[in-house]
Amino acid sequence: MHKQHPNSEQQFGFFDDEQCEYVITSPHTPTPWINYLGNDGFYGLISNTGGGYCFYRDPKFRRLTRYRYNSVPVDNGGRYFYLKCDGQTWSATGRPVHTALDEYACHHGMGYSRFKVRKNAIASQVTSFIPLDTKAEVHQLELSNTSDSAKTVDLFSFIEWCLWNAEDDGANFQRNLSTGEVEVEDSTIYHKTEYRERRNHYAFYSVNQPIDGFETDRETFLGPYRGFENPIAVERGQTANSVARGWSPIASHHIKCELAPGETKTFVFVLGYCEVDPQDKWQAPNVINKTAAKTLQSQFDSSEKVAAELEKLRLYWQKLLGKFTVKSPDERFNRALNIWNQYQNMVTFNLSRSASFYESGIGRGMGFRDSNQDTIGFAHMVPEKVKERILDLSATQKSDGSAYHQYQPLTKKGNANIGGNFNDDPMWMVLSTANYIKETGDYSILDEMVIYDEQETATHNHFDHLERAFNHVVNNLGPHGLPLIGRADWNDCLNLNCFSEDPNESYQTTQRGASDVAESVMIAGQFVLYGQEFVEICQRTGKHELAAQCQKHVETMRQTVEQHGWDGEWYLRAYDARGLKIGSKDNDEGKIFIESQGFCAMAEIGKDKGLNLHAMNAVEKHLATDFGIMLNQPAFTRYSKYMGEISSYPPGYKENAGIFCHNNPWITIAEAMLGRGEKAFEYYSKITPAFLQDVQTLHKTEPYVYSQMIAGKDSANPGEAKNSWLTGTAAWNYYAATQYILGIRPDYDGLLIDPCILPSWKSVSITREFRGANYQIELRNPSGLSKGKVQLSIDGVKIAGNLIEAKHYAGKHHIVAEIIA
């Protein structure tokens, strides 16, 4: 473990692997670089300058604090600490005050962020985290006087309350500006807007020291027409003890801190959420029941208690990250897989695509396809949570096998505003379920009784849901025998049944006429790949007749793709609503697409004819760039109502020839299956943040986590990234690297060892916890191969084949896997 220090003026930070941190050295990063706090229902997003917000379970319906998206300047709103000393004011997190600092660093770690600032001989350190199993953010502020004379520091905290429903909070001003209510008791400010009515929850912001004043009214704190950068209360050095009634409630504590030379004082701020029994809401008329809040505050009312909780958090992540570790010749590869990729997998599993600095948390909820895919990067970490998530998703399925495209995490009900008819959705549940069973050996998930969306009582088990998902494809085939695309498949922006010419319409929810013509070759490849998994599950659960029937459908689809989905050098992408080819050499634009190449090659459709090999060569020739693989080429330069949203983007961005990172790992996997290790590793590394530290200014987004999109060669800024953190890229690139490059692949009977590595790697060490065993795996590559036959020995005893049968092993075992010609 080591630190990777900055090596050019373009660097804004560096990795500290020993601490599992990314250290940001400037408050002026190209975009806000954020971290996620919390992992079990209560979550916070926090930027490298303290921006962001927190919520309980649902970022739409239970948001505690306000945040301003698309603001000028960017990253407006957060947890701020203003410090005033010797006539100067600055921020303990680098912003929002513009005062230049003598020192600044933000350490983003596993579930916490630490801000270190120095100004006027005052050193401050803010440690922000959400303790395990706690509905609260804790912010510990340490102030130190490093001078040889006494100092007086005026400390002002600040957060702004969101009025719970984030969508309504930003729209219904005529009501909301009249509803704000707070209480102040001792050193705690309570937010109780709408508590008198239909809510039984409130929030609070406390500090474990006596205060010299407070503000709860935003206008009083900031002053008229002022921003967060220069509040009038801070400028005056005095609060007015305002009590908000309507308007915009906030919470700000004022503390006058006297520091002797060399002295340090510590303050613990707790931003918490409490739910109260509806029958016990009040402790006096119009006075909220504060028992739960005071209990929560008492858990963190000293630095010793905070230190203990931070240690629990550290040990928690140490255990999680220890379930899979790798030591290869490439430290960047190790760093990505051992720390940051697994960390991002937790975040994407928790939040799908709902709440980031690019997604507001208001509209999308938890995606059906997204959440199923996210499980493949997380099942090895907390499998019981994955089982629960799969069953939640199963319950949003409809009885015809289709599914709601999204659901709200608070209610776990399908999002009716979006609906369904995204025809790739159902088969993703086969992937998540098969991967879960392979990881755990737990077939009982198939027997769990799960409702269909339109039912109130479960009458069918989860296996039945999988069977209906499979049959949804079989029952929805188009003129060529390929799957109908519906509103869209994986590519939400390929809208072949929309025909929109109205800018006020949603591409995803608009459909005109019948949808019985437009077909997807990508879904066909997906059906073959995961349909084969369903067949395997049927066989392993004794449903042999059903397995045989389903196998016929899979084989028919293979033949159909070869006959109607092959374009001579690559797989077609689709047929549109007029029956015309998409992704064909006959097209002027959009001749080749990545999605069908990835899925049909992973399914090895036409392998005996070399179709998958030809397709991969076409990807390299037409789609590969220095920054990753583009989604399509040539880019669309004009809008087509028959294509939909994809043709509405400027060339090189998002789905229109952008590098949509999510699907790059499909090509990595396909290349590894072909045994082309150098090409697989090249594609993997081009989009992996640990390999991109020398392009931080160009890349812009966080240099420690994946982004959804990198601008393609047709764009104005090739290599510029957008939409970081919440992307399926995290799970898929982890899956590709661990299961296909390293080749440590869970299977139904145990752990397969099937690597496809760089020929220059002579040895790789891996630890893998799997079904109660801990395997210390040593890959040996004496002949400098990428792929070959694997000779296994377990605890010094050679075995036949490359499968470690799980039923024979528990405890710790030493595995040697030698790649031979």
C-alpha cells in the first residue's frame, strides 16, 4: 500500500491506498468531487467543499436538507461551518466563503469525508460520516490554535431544511413558504414542518456544547440578496435568535470559541432523523416528542464516542473489502478492484440511478434493469441484501412477465409515471438471480412467495416470476422472430415506437400506434445468454421438461440472430417500426452499435462461424478510441423521429456516439472469452479511473469512480466525462475484471478459475471468500499466455478440471492455478 502523489499541475489530488482514501488538494476541482455517506437507509452526498444533502430511504419523499442543482456558482447548499477570527472569515470545508486558505485538503474515505483547513494560525478538521445503523450524519469539528497567542474564533454552523418532498419543495412555493416550523431547545434546532398534520417524523441539528446564539430563518441569517458566501450574521459576528415561521427554515448554531496557544477544542454536530409513534407525537401541546432525538444525540456527544463509531465503520469496510483482493503487477488494477470499484458498487446498489449530483433523486427512483445489474458487483459483499433486493424487484413485475421500469424505494411500488414496456427489463432478473445462486448456492430464493404488481397476496414463487420473464420474450416476437423492443431496450434513447415531433413529450413514455414491428437484436443476444441460465436453473431444480422446452426457444433465437441479425461484419442493432435495418452497413449514420456486438458475442452466437470474432474486430476498427469504446458510429448528425432521443443529442455525447461506459465491459468480457487478454485489459483500463490520473482536467469528474459517459471522438471535448458515481459501469467493469480477466468466477457448483490476463503477468495473487471458505489463489503464468488450460492444485493436491467444488471445502485453502498451453 502506498500513496500516489500528484505529478503535474493538472493534478487535483492523489490516492492514499493505505488509508483507502482519495486526497483532494484543491477546493477548485473541475467539477464537485463527492463522496457518499451511509449504507443502510440513511444516506448523504457530500462534496469536497461540504456541499450536498441527506435523506432517509427516499431522496424524493424524505429529504432532510436542500441542495441547488444547476446553480451558479455550482455546488450550492450543504453543511457549512463558517470561522471568523482576526477580522477574516473562511470556511472549514473550503467553500462557500471565497477566502484563500493557507492549507486545504479533503480526504474522501470509505463512508466518511475529512476536511483539513488552516487559516490565520487556526487549524480545523471536520470529519463527516453516518455511523452504522444510524439515521443521522455526524460532523465532528476540531479547532486548534497553532499560534503563540490566545485566539477567539466565532463558529457558525449552517444547514437549510428541505420540506421533505424534494419535488414539492422546489415547486409549490405558494404553500411551502407558509408552512415552515421549527423548535429550539438548548443546543438543538428541530425541524417540524408538517408534523402537526400527516407526518410523524422530524429532523434536528444539534451540537454537544452550549451555544451563544442561533438562527432558524434563512433571510435573517443570510441577509437580503446575499448568498452563502457572505451571510450577514457571520459578518456581524452575532445571531438574532430568529425562529422561523414559514419562509425558509434553516439551522445555524453560533459558538464563541476561546483558544489558548496550542489548545484544541472539539464540537460534535448531529444532523438526525426521527420517527415517532403517531399516538405519542407530542410531549406538550405543539411541542414535539424529543425523546428519540435526545437518545440519538447522546450516542455521539463526545469525541470518544465518535472515535468508537469511526472505528466500527473502518472495520466494517475492512471486512467487506477483504472478501475479494488482488495483487497483480499493476498497482492501478489492484487499487481499482481492492478499494474504489467495490466501494462504488455499494453506492450504486443502494441508490441505483436516483440521487447524485447529476440525478436529482426526484424522478427516477430505483431502476428495474439498473438494480438487477447492480447486484452482480455486490453479491459477494452482502448477499442477504442482494436477495432482498431481487425479491423487491420481483414484486414490481406484472403477471404477463413485464415489469415497471422503476420503483420508489420508500413504497417499493412501481413508478406509474414511467410505466413499463421496456422489453429488456424482464430478463435482467434472470441474470441477478442466477448470479446470486452462483455466489451463495442458495436456491431457496426460487421458492420465496412474491406478489405480482396487480396482486395483494402472493400466489406464485420467484421461480414463476423468472419463467414469466423468459416467456415475455417468447410471447413478444416481431416479423423476423426477433424480440420486440417496446418503448426501448437497454438503450432508453433508441425509441423506435415513439415518432416524437413535440419537444414537450417524453421519449420514454410516448408511444404511437402498434409496437409489433420494431425489433431488438440486443434483446435477442440477452435472451440467448440469460435464457441459457434459466435453462440451467430449470435443470438443477428438476424441471427437465420445462428446461427442454426453453432450450428450444434459446436455440431458435440463436438461429434467428444468425439469419436476420448478422450484417456481414457485425451484428445488426435493430429493425425499426418500418421494418428497416438499424446498425447496418447500408445505413448512412449509425452503421454499427456496441450493445448487440457485446451481447451477441457474450452469448457466442455464431461462434462456429467466427461471428463473435468478426464482431469484435469490427468494434476495434469502428468504435474504439483512446478514451473507450463509442456506442455507435458514424454519429447521427440529424434528428430522425424513427430513431428517437438518440438522434437528438449532439454527435459524440451520451447515446449518440458517446463512450457510454456501461456497455464497454460487455466487449471486455467478449474479448476475454476469445482469449485476447491484451485487448480485454486495454478496454478495461481505458475507462477505469485509476488509470486516468494524468487527465483530471480533461476528464473533470471524480478520478476515483466511474462515470456514465465520456465524450466520443465526434464531440467538442473528447475524453470529457459526465454523470459520475451512479452508473452500471461500476458493477459491470468489476464483474468483467474479476470474473473474466482474473477469471475467478462463481458457478452453480463452486468457483471456476478461468483467467484471461496480460501475457506479461507471470503471477497474480487473489483472496476470495466464497460460501464459507477463504481461498488464497495464486495464478501462475510461466509461459506468458493470456489464456490456456488451467491446472489446479488445492493445498498441494492436483485436481482435474478448473472448478473448485464448494461442497468439499470450508475454512482457508491455498490454490495454485497454472495457465498452461
